[in-house]
Amino acid sequence: MLYGGARRNRTLRRLSDCSIPRYPNRPTSAGQPRRQGVPTMKIAHLLKVTALVVLTASLSIPDADARTPRRDRNKTEEVVRYPNATRESPKAENSPRLARDLQKMFDLYNGGEDLEGSISLAEKIIGNERAKPYDRAASLMIAGNAALGIDDYPRAIDYLERALESDALPNNNHFATMHTLASLYAQEDRAEEAVAMVNRLATETRSEDPELYGLKGAVHYNAGQYDQAVAAIRKAIELKTEGEPDSNWIQMLMASYNELGQNNEAVLLAEQLHAKSPDDKRILLNLASLYAETDQGAKAATLLEGARARGMLTEKRDYENLYAIYLNLDGKEAEAAKVIQEGLDKGILPADARTYTFLGQSLYFSDQIDAAIAAYQKGAPLDTTGETYLVLAQVLTNEDRNAEAIAAAKQAIAKGLRRPGDAWMVVARSEYYSDNIAGAQAAYREAAKDPATAEAARKALAQISR
């Protein structure tokens, strides 16, 4: 028997049995097609914390002077949002001479069409020597929220930090500004400041507002502090006595459990979330990912097949997730091939070397050899590395299509194959099985020039040269 040149029998052999997400490329002996690493499924990362814009309607705006018509004489008393706060709320006292500018600034901000104009007026008030602490604090707060409205986060943070430092805003606005700052810090990847601010907010307000703890959980989540995120979000859910908890809280809680390796808790939450929103694609994909990561691949496949039947799989990643799961289940390669072919037919999966390689692999390991060869033949010219031509050559030589195998192997070499010795080994075996001993010897000599195949090539050459 030739060293390294034995024919593969017709029984297909599984090269590796791994579950998502770890399905590595593994080197195979020259003469066997390699399994490619299939795409992995991940729990979808949540969007960063959304910054909360402070509503200026909660500001107290005293009358400018006797010539200014009084507004809202009969308005109801403002709701105290933080009744347990440790801070005594300062009285909102403004300079009567600046009341008109203040009102115009508020109107520009609330109108939403000239946010830069509201910032300019705010700067004018801030720099006025007659401005009282409240005038400056309110102007800084408006300027900060206006900057936030035009997505200028650095400027928004600067204004809001100064508004907070002034310590002159009523409690509702003071603590709402802290809330917004915590969100902005999280948006800007300033995790330590976000965590410090949200902790300060919780401490100083002594609030039992579930929204506050939802924010706290989100900030900890984005900072990678998953234990703290779990504690905060669980408290938010506990405090939410009216209506359903925010679905984002449950998503973050599920993801935090997953990050902590507490997969049973994560799966249970994901199942609950999916049961409530069966048509939510992100929730469905997250549950499928958790099933796959917890060795429940069959459940993941069933879930995604149901989504496929309902037309929910509309993106490249969706199809990759499903065929990845099938490739990690025993005996499901034929199903993987069907999914890939459907994705190609619908134009969802790209007709590139990678897709055709996975299609060829799926067909080959489901004993559909001719179809596998056809898939590799489509993918090989599109692969700039030559690897697909090498796999094609290995399959062809295993099927005694030696002339085609030699041609494919030489195409792989021509494309600059990283380990050309592998291709020369295929050429050598194909020449040998074509009874061209001289050709086989010449090919083995070429393979011996590659350190990766040198030893095997020399042994095989010695064997056929006796």
C-alpha cells in the first residue's frame, strides 16, 4: 500500500463532532476533503443605553416682571418625582431681566427646529453678569439637551456636567440631568463614569422607580459588570408592579446570565420571552443561539426551521445560523445542503467561494458526491487562495477521476496555495493510480520541497521507486 496514498473507501467519515459555536477547521490527511469552520451563532448584543432627553416642561419659569403676562396662573402643582431624595430642592429664582431670554431659549428648544439657536441664547445667559445660579443652571441644562438633540455628545456632556456642578436646579431637573449623563457616558464608552453616576443617582434619590434600576442594569451590562446588571435588572422587574417589564430588561438579563455561564437561567428567560413574542426575530435568534450553545442543537434547528417556514429568515446570517446548526448535528448534512441551496436560489447567500465550499461539504458528507463536485467546481475559481481547488482535487482523486484531480491540484498551486506540497501529493497519487509512475515520482519530488509534506513525500517516493 502506498504511504499517504491509500484510496478512500465509499463510506463517508465525519472528521469532527463539535457543537456550535466551536467548529474549527481541522487539517485532514491529503486525500480527504476538509470540513470548513461553520459560522457561529451569538446572542445579539443590545444597543447601548439610549440617552434620556430631559423635558423642559418640568422647569419652573418665574414671570419676567410686571410687564410680562402671567402664564399658567392656575396650573397644578408640579409632581415631585423624587420624594425620598437626600438633597433639598433649591428654589428656582431667576433674574427678572433675563426672563424673556430664558423663555425664548425654552421656546426654541421645545420647537426643535433651531437647537443651535437655543444653545446660543443659553451661552448669552450663562455669560451675563446679572444671571442668577438658577439662570445659568437652567441654561446649561437646555444647552446640554439641545446638543444631545443634534447628536453632539461631547458638547452635551460638558454642558450637563456643568449644570449638575452648579447645584442650582430643582430636584426633578437635577436628578433627570444625572440620569441623562449616565446614559451619555454609556453611549460614549465611559463605563466607569456611567456606573458611578447611576450609583450616585440611586443613592441620592433613594428611588424605588423600576426605570432607574433598568437604567442601572443597562449601564452595568454595557460596562461588562454582569453580576451587578443581574441584580439591578431583577430589582427593576420586582419593582414593576404595573404592566409588563420592559422586554429590553429581560433581554439584558438573559444576556448577562449567558455571559456569566448561567445558561439554564438564560434559556428559561429566552423561552419566556419567545413565548410572549413569537414573531420577534431577534428574540427567536437569541433563543436558537442559546439552544445551540447549551448542546440543544436539535431544538435550535426546529426553532429556526419554523422561522424559515414562516419566511422570517431573510438575511445572510439567518441562513448561516441554520446550516451551521445542521452541520453540527449527526446526519444532518443533507438538510444543511438544502438550506444553503435555498439561500443561493433566493439570492440571500452570496454565490462566493465560501458558500459553495459549505455546500460542497454538506453534499459530500451526505454522500451526494457528484453534486458536491459540482459545488466545489463553482466555488474553486472564486477562491483566491487555491484551497477550494485543493479540496476539489482531493474529492476527484478519491472518485478515480484522476485527470481532473491533477488539473484541479495544479490550479490550486497556480493560485499560490499556502502549502503547495498538499496539492503535489494529490497529483502524485493521481498519477500513480493512472499508472504513470514517472509522473508520480516527479510530483513526490515537488511535494518533498514543502516542509509540511517533505517526510511523507520522501517515504512515498521511496516506496514506488523500489
